[in-house]
Amino acid sequence: MILNPYSWTKVASIIFLDFPVGIGFSYARTPAALQSSDLQASDHAYQVLRKGYILGNPSTFEGEKNYEIPFAYGMGLISDELYESLKANCKGEYLNIDPSNTLCLQDVQTFHPQGINNPHILEPKCKRYSPRPHQLFGQRRSLDEKFHELNNLQQLPALKCRTDWYKLSYHWADDGQVRDALNIRKGTIGKWERCATLCWKLAFGGEMRPPIFDELNTSVPGDHDKAVTFQSTKAWIKSLNYYVINDWRPWTVDNQVACYTRSYSNWMTFATVKGAGHTAPEYKPRECLAMLKRWMSYKPL
């Protein structure tokens, strides 16, 4: 384990919110409290986050998947002919397709690119979720021994994908000393999961409409994320009817273009991160830390 030179704790006190309830180390005292929806989960988060928020490639509205095809075309993943046919036959609706529109259905079926890693289109496509730790390491052993094995590429040649390294999180989060240090209430959480089954059971409750905050709000998508494209985030912000304060421009780190930004009324800032995937700080930690420092200091990106 090594220190992260670009940790956000260098510039802020970080509250790690396990949300919605039942995810990570969060828990409910009654079965009823464990039930959630997008609206309830947002309300719970709002009770904690009163001053502002940062959204990284956020899932914001039901129609965001309609922007996956324009993104794929812009990134050179589909041909001109297929894109023009999709536009002509589907009229921009690629999600809720009329069953009688066979031409659109055929085009959408043809579109789905195989072998592309949606969270970052330039990285290898690997298993989306890491196998459970016992499948890799067998019975539980000390964290020191496990970390030693993970650093030995000859013993673990399979650890070559970004998702493979997520296996570490299982051992860290299930270790007794770690849980004691985090003050996890004993008996509330069994085996920790990176993303519990509950994540995928939440019913979509409509579009995400943020309340007007008095402080700072920002959305930070990676520009190589196909899972939730930056175009869909731009469309969501446009639907909020915020007016533009500072128009589209590059933002830089060490005199190099880190990507592009635009600021809106109600303290809303949109900024892409060049070369980043679905969770921008994971892919571009230096640039994202620089962005955070400026944002928290009320300075332009």
C-alpha cells in the first residue's frame, strides 16, 4: 500500500458517504428503511450535502443512453453510414424504440460494438466485476501476505486489468483492524461488497433535478467514458435552463490543456477531463486534484 500523492484529503476534509442505504458500510435498523428509490436516496444525500456537490459522470436522466450513439460516432467506433442510418431511422430515440420501427431496431442491433470497455474506451475490456477474493486467494490470510502476492506479478499474472486491482478493496474492507479504524459498528455489515446488489435494484424515479445551492456545484465527466457520456451530462445541464456565465474554453494544468469547461448560473460548473474514464480522478488524479483546489478556492478552472 502506498500513499496517494494526489489525494483529495490534501485540500479538504472528505466525507465518504455510503449511499444509498445498504451500500458499503451503511445500514438500516429496519427492513423498511432498507427500501429505497432514486428520489428517497437523493433526499437522504441532500440531508448530508447542504453546501454543494461534485458529480463525476453522473447518471442523471432516463434518456441519457440516447447519447451513447453520438459519442460512439464522435470517437470513431462506428461508420459514417451506420450513424447516418441510425439518425434517419431512429430520429434520436435509441432507447424506447417503437416495436414497429424495424429499420431502427436493426440499426441499433448492428450498433452495439463488441469488445469495447465502456468505462474507458481506450482500455482493455475485462470482467466488469472482480471475482470474490476467495476465488483468487483461497482462505483468508494476513493483509501483509496478500499485498505481497499482489505486488508479485509472477505469482499473479492475471492482475493486468484495472478491474483486477479492485480485488484489493475486498480484503481491505473486510479486515478487522481496518473496520476498527473506521469505527464500523460491529455486527451491522457482513462481507463488504464494492457495489452491493441493491445498487442495481433501485427503480429509476425520473430526471435528477438538483435544488439550488448557495455555494458550489460541478459536474466532472471523463471524455472517454461510454457508460455515461459527457454529451448526456451536457444535455441534462441544458435541461435545467441555467444561463451561461463563461462560455466553452480550455482549462489547463502545468500549461497543458486538461480539457474543457463552461460555467453556468446557480454556481454550476461543467468540466470534462481529457483522457479520463467513468471515474475521472481514478484515471487522471493530478488534473482532478488541480481542478478541486481551484474549485474549492472559488477560482476559475
